Amino acid sequence: MKREFLVMSVVALALLSSFFILFMPLNEPPKMKQGVVIHINNNYYKILPNEEGYDKLSEECMNILKSINGQYKLAITLDELNSIKSRENYVEIVFPENITLTTNYESVNKAGGIKLKGAVLMLSGEYKGKIFTYRDRVVGVWSSDQSFDRLRGTVETFIQQ
């Protein structure tokens, strides 16, 4: 009886630890090959494609990305983008490989679209409402004609779960 209790306690502890590792906020940006990262109030949440909430978050991100309607002439490095990310709230979507995104931005479409590995949608700060795309060490800064309100609502719902 004592042995069964000990085994069940260890299993329960392992399951509880797994839950906290998967769903508790992180205090540093996670590295991933594909997924969505939410950074809100200095907490990071990592959502992988097979996890609850990923489909809705990625759909909202893609809706905003497809609505890109202009590019800013702003030279920014990946290191500068990472510095901005450390101070602000954002949602980042990371793709498993580089993709070519077709958008509302006419001259980009003529050139074949925007090539990217990931995108950061800024929810606060100086760049609130801006989109940063990146691949390798190339960063682009974009505007969108779509509000980020639905994305914010989806993020709030996810965090409250």
C-alpha cells in the first residue's frame, strides 16, 4: 500500500510539473522552430502548433499579416528588434521555414510577396500596431489596415485560461 501511494505521488508530481512547464509564463523568450510567442507584462507564453489556442492565435496573426498595406523606410537590425521586444508587449509567429506572404501591399505583390521566417506584431510602445517581419538577419517594418483588437482579445482569452 505504501509503495502504491509512493508511485502514485511521483506520477502525480510529474504530471503537475509537466502542466506548469507547458502553461506557465516564462521569464525569457523561448526558442522555437514553429509556434506563437506571447510577451505580455514581462511574461512569455509559448504555444506550439499542437496545443490549444494555437489555431486561433495563428489565424489572427495571419489575418493581420495578409492585410499589410505599406512598408516603413526604417533600417533596423535583428538585434535592435530583439531589444524592442524585450521592453514591449507583442505576439510573434514563427514558421517552420521561410515563407512568401502575399499581402494587400500592391508593389510587394508585384515583386512576389514578402519573404519571412517570422513576424512580430507589436501590442504596445512606440511601435504599437506595427509589424516586424524577419528572415535570416533581414528585418522589415510594415503597416496594416487591420486593427489589432481581435488579436489582443484572443491573447487575453488565452492568458486567462
